Amino acid sequence: MDELERADELTESLSVNRIIFLPEITDDEVKEMQAEDPDLGHVIEWLKDGRQPTPDYMKSKSLDTRTLWAEVPAIHLLDGILVINSLTIV
């Protein structure tokens, strides 16, 4: 077999029907980790309860918690998991 034939053989397309990526952690594990997080946990509870924390109460929370809460229009719970909306601006 000469080099050109070998090159043609190497450049033939491969056929892939489907690739499935299995999650490394389950949704329940994500929920548990988020609930246990010192910043996310507060925000999740406020969203679940529909509560609006008072400004004085917010002052007692970490900067990360306050920053996350400031994003409330863009975050929500999806099946109990805190997610951020992704917007496409044209």
C-alpha cells in the first residue's frame, strides 16, 4: 500500500450514532450540596418560601449571599435546583 492510499484510509469519516454524557452527580446530590452551601442555602430558602429578606437581615449575610440575592431576577429554582437564566441579547 502506498502512502496516498494509507492517507485516504486514515481520513475516512468515522460513524458515530449517538454520544450520551451521564452526569457525575444526581439532581438530588446537587440539591443537597446547594442547600448545605452557606451562601446558596439562604437564597434557596428565600426563593422556596417566597420571602424577601429585610435590608438589616441582609447586612448580616456574606457578600456572596448579598451578591447572589441581587441577581434574583435572573435566578430561579428549577426542580429545586438554583439556576441562572441565560439571556441572548441581539
